[in-house]
Amino acid sequence: MKLVEPPSCSSPSTIVFIGRNHSGQWVAQEQNGLYGGLFVSRVQAIKYALFENGQHPETIVELPREIELDMGKSPGSNSAHRAA
């Protein structure tokens, strides 16, 4: 396995996380929740991530833990609950 240094802060690409959800489906999601999807295979999740991030494989991070698709995030928000 080849180790790759993380992208610099000046990189135009954003981090895309991939991994499996609680149902075993593959998830790909941009770090700020700007885009994402569910996939039947790891290959398809990576293909989608590459398409969305401008073909930058160094910005794709596969997580060893479960990841759930959350399209309710807004850029720059944290996971804390906000009052309505």
C-alpha cells in the first residue's frame, strides 16, 4: 500500500470520504456534505468520488468505521443540533 501525503490547504479539491454504512452499502460523501451518494460497490463509490472531485485520488479517504450518508449538512456547520 502506497502512502500519500494529504492535500495542502491550497488544493482546489476537497476531501471525499468513502466507506460502508450500517446496511453494508458503500457511501461517498464530500467532507462538507456538498455531494454524496450510495453505491453497491467500492469501485462505483470511488468512480463517483473521482468524477466529483476532478480526478484527484489523493483526496479520497476510505474510512475503517461506518459512515452514514448525511445530505442535511450545510457547508461550514458542525454536527451540533441547532434550535429551529
